[in-house]
Amino acid sequence: MRRALARARDGKSLDRGETATLLHARDAALDELLTVASRIRDAGLEAVGRPGVITYSRKVFIPLTRLCRDRCGYCTFATVPHKLDAPYLSPDEVLDIARRGAVLGCKEALFTLGDRPEDRWRQAGEWLAAGGYDDTLSYVRAMAIRVLEETGLLPHLNPGVLGWRDFQRLKPVAPSMGMMLETTSSRLFTERGGAHFGSPDKDPAVRLRVLEDAGRCAVPFTTGILIGIGETIEERADALFAIRATMREYGAIQEVIIQNFRAKPDTKMRDVPDAELAELAATIAVARVVLGPKARVQAPPNLVDEQYELMVRAGIDDWGGVSPLTPDHVNPERPWPHVDDLAARTAAAGFTLRERLTIYPEYVRRGEPWLDPRLSGHVAALADPATGLARTDARPAA
């Protein structure tokens, strides 16, 4: 541990073994690790011209469908057709959520859905066919266009596994997209009882290919890891290295989420202990050390209990999407903090909270090919031209 901490403190590149060692840091060793991670984060913020600023995105959460072909052991978002009024939200329901969000000053419409539910559920395929849609992604695209054109909110799409052609279809209608890598552990995918057993879209090789395709298509992309789902410390380190390799090769990873597992009733993993917050802090700090000052690192604020300052010390520079209107449909038992409270918590940790758009400032400034010209006007209407962050006085409009 002492050697790994010294190498991190001196800015030397860590190997997987040293990284795994640091993931075990607790107590005094954790304090030293947090100091190193904070210094790296602060240097990165200084370099991009926003020292002392932690960001968030004001959003609405649009759960387009809760049907999914995967069977993850921890998920309460995915359900079965007979528990839903309809397989998908209707266009009117989607637009109602977006319009109410626009009134409250939201600028992001986060589309979350299950992976290709029509491949598993007959009801999904029939609903899509009746509406004239070839597949779920066709409906995602159509709804993103309507939200963009009729409300002015910027869509961020989380439709699961995408191929190169899918990215080409969706890029003109959404400034950013995302998919959690979660883990590179093939055990959890191939072995019965694993968190991802029976889930074809959770093959780590497939998900890594998605990150690469996002880079090839120049799509600003959000990814991250989920800790505490049965992966080993070594596998957790491997996932961070895999994300770093993609970042360096393609430059498309605009944000890395470090998310902690929280057990939920009515799931296969309901009796699995939650990932401890000290473990989360250590993982965030190691991610910051491994990924470096240019990475944007996020921890969801509704999953950290009261430990906001600890996560700031660990090296985050973003709180992710926070909604004044819609719940976190993936973690419905964990309400979002009020933005004013989040700002106060951030200030108590020595930082200023600023609103960003769903596409990060670095990509707003770069323009093409990262931002499709068909979206540039929509983004410009909401972006501060000096910083690329959200304009505080801007309100989405059709």
C-alpha cells in the first residue's frame, strides 16, 4: 500500500496490481489517497478554465419502456408486460414529461429503457408494429426528434447496446448518449447465479465494443462502473483500465460514473450487502488517479447518503443529472436532492455548483464532428458561449 500510494502521489503510472492495492485503501491510507485524487481533479479543472467548479445537469427522466430482454439480478427498472399499462410510453406521455420539465428549467431529457425488448416480449413488438415503428430504436429516434423540436430539451439517450449503424441513426437527434460498462467480469455473465447471467447485452466484450463504436462515430459518451455486484477488486481495476484505453484511443468518453450497488427488494440480489461508502470513495479516488485530470468523474448524489463531502474529496467533478420533476426510475427509493441543497452541500466542500448541458463543455467547444450540425443551434440556444456550460438564464423552447 505504501509503495502504491507513493507512486500515485508522485504521478507515476500504476499497473493493475498497484491499482487493486489502492482499491483496498481505508482509514489513513484512504485519507492519503483522497488527497492525491483531489489534487489531480483540481489540476484538471484548472486546465479547462473552471477551477473550483462541480457540475450537474438539470434533467427530466423519460422511462420510454421498462421492458428488457436482459435479466440482471439487481434490476427493479425492468419488469414484465402485465405489470404495465402499455409496453411503451406514448408520444403524448413523453412530450408531457418534457414540457413540464422545460417549465421548471430542465435542459436534458434522459431517455432510459431496456435493451431491445421486442426480442423477448411479443407485446413490445406488437405495440411497435401498430405504431409503424420497425424496432425500439426507431421509436427512440422519433421521440428524441419530437422532444428536441417541440420542447427544446436536449435528448441524452441510454438505449443499451448500440452498433455502429445505430450510432449513425441516433447521432443527429441527440448531442450525447451513454451506456454503463458496469464490469469487465465475464464470470458474472457466464456463470449461473452471476449478476448478469441470462443477459445477452451484458457480455463485457459486447459492451466494450459499444464504447469503441461511440468513439469511431465521434459521439460524446457517458459510461462507468457499478461496484459491489460480485466483481473482484482485480476485475474492478481491469474495468477502469478498459475505460482508460478507450478514452485514450478515441476521446469520446465525456464522463465516467462510479456507482455503488444498493440492494433492492424483489430482486435476486436483495440480500447482497450494499457497497460501503468508504469503498465507493476509494474506487472514485482510484478512478481519478487511473483516468487522470482530463476525465470527468461522477457519483450519483442520491446514492451517497449524507457523504457528499467524502465524494468531493475522492475526486469527483460532477453530480450527474438531477431532476426537479421526475424520480430516479432506476433507484426509485432514492429521491434526488433538491438543487439548492446540492449547491449548499457542494459549497460546504469548498466548491461551486454549476449547471452543464448533457453534452460536456469540451465537446460543445469542439463542434463537428462531435456535435452534429443539425443539433448545433439547439445546443447554442442553451450554452454559455464563454464556458460551454448551461446558460443560467436560458429556458428550452420549441
